[in-house]
Amino acid sequence: MNLIAKTMFGLEGVLAEELRQLGAQHIEPLTRAVAFEGDKRLLYRANLELRTALRVLYPIRSFKVRDEQGLYDRIKEINWPKYMGVDGTLAVDAATHSPYFKHSKYAALKTKDAIVDRFRQEYGRRPDVELENPTLRINIHIYDDECTVGLDSSGTSLHKRGYRVDALEAPINEVLAAGMIQLTGWQRDCAFVDPMCGSGTILIEAATFAHQIAPQLHRRDFGFKRWSNFDANLWEEVLADARQKIRPFGHGLFGYDKDFRAVKIAQQNALAAYLEGKVSIERKPFERLEAPAEEGLIVMNPPYDERIGNEDIGSFYQMIGDRLKQAFSGYEAWVISSNYEAFKRFGLRPSRKIPLFNGSLECRFQKYELYSGSRKQKYQGHES
């Protein structure tokens, strides 16, 4: 079957590689998405194991359309009783990038009307709308005059891993964190350090990656489990295979933050991710941090704002650069920020700059090599 996995800007190459490792065929990176082919087992595995996918969609129809009535008519033509019963519930998500459909919510409303009218025509009654946990979540994507109708096999967005018990203000998205880790080219062969770990998202994503734990291993609900063709035995096989892949990791996973509340939240979230004993999270300010291992990878998401308490952002970034040089020789550091001027205060020359978005903020994910000699060849990064 033809499938589409949605992702974030800049992570298409990472997601394509993840799909290749799962055995997907005819992989085609798109904008914020990757198209691929696979069977039902792969559909289940994609939802369970992909770290950089937001949703996995199963397209069922594509057509050209330029007005609301045309959209209504083409949607109503689809044999919806094939996909759900009249006693089921539905929800419609729409994304429009078209001069013919300016408002995505209106496109979603017309789609919903067409579906329930098709049921009313056949059964004399209609299914209800349920936004949170519908039997069938339908995805409408309109680009110019091309409309693709897909079934959402994921249900709740796959960035929700289930471990975020609590969070500080504006935590980094789990999919972005997982993508950043893979963009570094880390081979799970050295210590991992997040020296400003906040609520722990980057560290937790690194830990599940290091131990090869499927990101949705503890999630119970997926959209495909409500589909009429759900194969419970196959799903149990996929789960069992994922559990068999978990591996020990002997190099250390370290998170630090100067804020007591952040450390407590990160520890709670790590416990919720079943990582007890697998990560170390301590309260320690970056300016006093010492390298916890001889060599390692640093991935960090420092504040972007103009002021950090009583300190201006330029001085703060200068402190980061100074500490990296003083305490982390033998390491490689990757830093994401939207503050390009502050980046210049690091006093370090980045060897790579990758454009990403953290929410709506346009950012750069920059690589700094804090070593020389033979180890310089070890990390070349994942070309996106």
C-alpha cells in the first residue's frame, strides 16, 4: 500500500533513512513528509518505531478540485461504509495551501458534511463527530487544486510519547529532539550529554535511541487499532519484535540543569519513560560543569531570549563557548538556537549549520568540533 509519513521541516532525510531501515520501498522525501510503500506490518511498525514521524497516513483517493461543491461531491462519492460503521465516530483534519481554499477549517467542515450525508443517504442516520478519539480520523490535504484524502493510522500525534508528566515553558517537540540526535550522526558509541536539559526531552529521546527502545512501545492507542481490518495477532508480533531489539548502552547518558524544578521534572519524565537507572540527571550550572566521560556528544537547546535573568544573551553564549573549550575537549557539540547574533559570541567556528524550526522559530542546529586528530573523522553527521 502507498503511505505517507508526516514530519517537521528539515527532518525529511532522517525520516527517509528510518523508513529505509524498516524495509520500506519506493521512498520519496517530500516537504515535511515522506511517501513510501509497505504492507500492513510496515504500517504498524512505522507507527511504533519511527522517531521522526508525526503521523502515518494511508491515502485512499486523490482528485482535482477548485471549489467547495466539487470537494463535497468528490468526498461523498467515496465508499465510506467500507472504512467505518454508521455507529462509529469520525474527525476530519485539513491542511490547505491553495488559492481555491483559503480556510482549512471550512474544507474540513465540507468534508465532514459529505461523509455524514453519504451515511444518511445509505442508512437513514449518520455517525457522530468525536474530535479526541474517533473511530476514523480523516486527513484532507489540498495543494493548489490537488486534493488527497487519507486515513490517519496514528490517531494522536506520534510526537506524544506518553512520558511528559510535566514540562517547563515551551519544551522542545519530541520529534524535533529525536531528529536532532540523528542529524548528529551519533552511532551510540560514546557518552551523551545535555547540559541544559530542562524537562529532559532531548536526553530521554537520546536514551531511547541509545537503547533502541521503540518510541511508542508503551502507547496503547493508535488509529489503526479501530480500523475494521485491524490484525491483533500481527500487532502482537510487531510489539514482540520491538521488545527483542532493546539493547544495553554502556557509555552514559547525562543531563544537567541549574534549575531545581527542571531537574525534578526531567527525573519524573525519565521515570515515566521507563528509563530508571539508564540516565543520570543532576542539578549543576553549565559554567561549573565538568565532562562526565573522556569523550562524548553534547546536544543542547539553550535559551534564545535577549536576557537570561540578570545576564544578557551575548554574555551567556560567550560563557557557553568558553566552557565548551575549557571542559569538553574530546567532545563534539551540537547547539540549536534562533539567536544567530548570540551564536557569534561562542568564539567557536561551526563546521555545519542545519536549518530547522523549533515551533514557529526559524533556527540553526550548529556543530562544533572540540577535538582534533583522528577523532575528527568519527562524526560526519547525517546529510539531510
